[in-house]
Amino acid sequence: MIEDFRYVWKTFGGYQLTSGIRETASSVVYESTHPINWNKLAIKFIKKSTVSEEASANEVEINKAIDCDYIMPIEDIIMEVPSEFYCGIVMIKATGCDLYDLLEKNNGPL
């Protein structure tokens, strides 16, 4: 795990990472700000250590194809990423709580 969010204040694909949001076994998510309109963004970096290249590509393709009010659409894909990741998936940052936080707060599924 990269618990220290070592890439805060680094720039990848034109996006400066401003803080760490969450790390899972398969990804690390950072907060960023859009370089032109200053909207808050979330950038999910997919780990090579736990995800196959095929699974990473599938996640990107599935997310691109989904049109659902409950899933944030992909704004951009960053290929200029640190060597331990396949890519960065750029999405608008949701306000409110994270699904994981909601599950923890309610001791499991709703």
C-alpha cells in the first residue's frame, strides 16, 4: 500500500494532484483540480501489482460505455503515470460520502 500518497503536488497529464482520497488493493485515488475550469476531479490510478493489463483495459472500456446517473463518467484517461500504474482515470469528484464510508457507517449493506 502507498499509504503516504507520495504523489500529492505532482502533475500527471496536466493534472496536479492535490490530496489523497483512498487506496484499495487495486487502485489509488487522488483529488485534483481541472487545469482550465478549476472543477474538483478524482483521478484513479490502477495498480500493476494487483490488476492485469487486460482487466485494467476492460475497466476503462466498461466505464467509457456506461451511461448511468449513479456512476461518474470518465472525463479523461492519463497514460503519463508513475511506472507502478497502468493509467489514470479522470472523473468529476463526487460530493458527499464515498460508498465505502457509507457501508462502514451502516455496518454493511443498506
